[in-house]
Amino acid sequence: MNALRTLPKVDKCLTHSLFEGCNATLMMKIARTKIEEIRQQLIHKEIESFNEEALMQEIKKAYDALFEPSLKPLINATGVILHTNMGRSLISKTLLDRASDVICNYSNLEYNVELGSRGERYEHVSRHLKELLNVEDVLVVNNNASAVFLILNTFAKNREVVVSRGELVEIGGSFRIPEVMKQSGAILNEVGATNKTKVTDYANAINENTAMLMKVHQSNFSIEGFSEAVEYESLKQLASNHNLLDYYDLGSGYVPKLPYNLGHREHSLSEILTCNPSLISFSGDKLFGSVQAGIIAGRADLIAKLKKNQLLRMLRVDKITLSLLEESIKAYLREEYEQIPTLWLLFRTTEDLEQRALHVKEIIGENACEVVDSETYMGGGTLPNRRFPTIALHVKGKATALERQFREKHVIGRIENDQFLLDFRTILPSIEEKLIEIIKSIVGKQ
């Protein structure tokens, strides 16, 4: 019981030099918890004594831990460019710097400087997006799921939307097209078979309560073999013939021509937009390579109706998203693709990747690692089952142990054929020196 009597009072922590400059309220809350833990351990004879200075150090450690950022930078060495668990698209520091002047100051977010009156936040990116996509109007919401919900709620509430069974997708977080339709108030009319849907299936489903013909990109899966899907141009024509809306939930979308043959299922935004869709939506942080956002493009009269939906206020984006998105769009217009990290990483040749991997191998030593050819995926629910050539560094040793050791140092690689790989498809040149030091610390220079 003597040890119990020597437990310090919580107030004593206030005068300890360790806590100078600390938030007194937070510090005392932590101190009270730590002291009580020691008290209970003494009462239950789990310990016989304690060291007061060690206790103070423990309190300070807990206090400091409270201010450590939960979000931390990782080195993505998985080879998956749009890694959903690691934040998908990167933002270049150049674009961040360009946007920072607006982000860090008051701005004309909803203020018309010329008229001296209230303005509209959506006009800031719509001007550049209309130029880039060559469409009548554009609206930006907080993600593509929001875009789908807003469109269905605005134009198909209590009415039918015709969708192919092969396109009733589920993406991450159990986001399912049928459930979204139900919540939005739209009525799903699914047509065709899982593997085959014809334009006649859509035509036969049209009735007096039909509002829209909808096409959904399959995102994170593909149907191979004996399959058939309706091209959007045919769907658009059918909708036009019946005075219905056509809508393409593209999910992802890329602007420039990609350097790989992706197969007939993948069309760029420019190809789809030649069909003049009534509405199309896609994610800003997937193949577009910018911030998280849902970008809706199409007819000006339809965009105007979307803006009048009261749901829009709950789905709107803030000045940070708009500023960064605007800088990304301007980079596209200038054809500064090197400022879109998603595209920059995708466009790297295997020769370039191999040269960088060989440089690291030379420094680390051939006894510790070797350069190997491999394949990877885009990730983020894009380009399903499309493999890309890549180059990786095989770090020799027990794969599972290496994976854990590198992960502890915030380097995320992958295990393939019982080998631990660091894939250079997603390793930024700017962090190579740091990566080399981490590899040295784990396997040493051999």
C-alpha cells in the first residue's frame, strides 16, 4: 500500500518540465488515465512498484501520440497506380502550388467580382471543362456515386430506368447500382442476360413509364468469351427515337490516347462524347487523375435541372476540390501530362523503369536483389482485367517477413510467386533515394 500512497497527484504533472507548453486540459486527462492504470495494477498486485519519472515519460509519450497525423505518406511499390486503399490519384506539387494561393486566401468562390454580387461556385471549373470536353455544360459534385444518385433522383424518380443485367455492378464499399436506384426513387428495369444484351432488349423494355436508358461501365470486372454488349451510340439513337434520356455512368474516364492496347471495351471520353450523350458522369480521381469528384457533362438544359435539385447542396464540393480540379483541367488544356501523376506513371516505358531498377540494384548489390519483368493492373475499378507491363525489384529473402518489414517502414510492396517485389511502375523518382536507404536498413548493402 506504500506504493499507492506515493502515486503522484494529477496536478503535479502541470509543474513537471516535460509538460511545459502542453495543453493542460488534454495533458491532465491523459495523466489521470495513466495514473489510474498504475493504481489498478498496484491494487491487483500486477506490479509492486513504479517509477515516477518513467510514468511522466509515458504520459508525455501518450500526449505526443495524440498529435501524430493519422494520415501518413506511403511509398506505393505495389505497381497498382490507382490504389483505392492508398488514395488513388496523386496531385503534383506543381498543381498544388498553383492552387495554394486561392486555397489559403479568401476567394471569389461564390462572389461575382464584376457585378459585386453573389456568384456561382460551379462556374469556375465548368468553363475549362466545357473547353476540354467540348460539351454544353458541366456540373461537379463530391464523387461519381453522388453524380449517379443526383441524376437518377432528378430525372427518373418514380419512373423506370432501363439497364443491362450485365452492368448491374457492385464497386467498393458495397455500392450497388440497383440499391442506388432504389434509394434515388428510380425504378430499375433490367434487361438482357448476364453475358449478352442486345439493343432489342432495351427497345422491348420501353413503356409509358420509362424515363431513361442507362449504360454503366463494368468498372472492376469484365465478361469474356460468349458475350455481347450494346455500344453507346446505338443506345443513344434508341433513346432519341423514343424521346428518352440517355445516360452513361462511365465511372472512370481518360482524356489522352493511352500508350497500350486496351481492347475494344475501353473508349476515351472524346470517343464517347462524339455520340453527344445527354448526360455522362465519371470520377475525377480515377483515370482523369485529379481530386475526388464526380464530373457530370452533357446538355445545358439537363445540367440546369440538376442544379435546381435540393440534393445538390448536400453533394457540392468545396474550394479546395474546385481549385485543384481547375488546375488539373488547365494542365490538360496545356497538354502538361507530366503534371498528372496518374498519366505520367502509366505512360512510363518498361525501358525507363528497368533503367531505374538497375540503378537501385547496383547500389544495393546483386546478392540482395534482382530486376524482374512483371505485369500489373491499373486499379481503382478501372480497366478491368487489363494487364500492363512493368519492372520490379525482387528483394531476396522470405517474402512474408520482408513484406512486414517494409510495411513497418511505410513501403507497401507485393508478393508474387513467393517473391517480395517493389514495382517501379508506381515508385516516384523523387522518393528513390529514400527507398534505397530503407532497403539498405532491411537487407543491407551486399
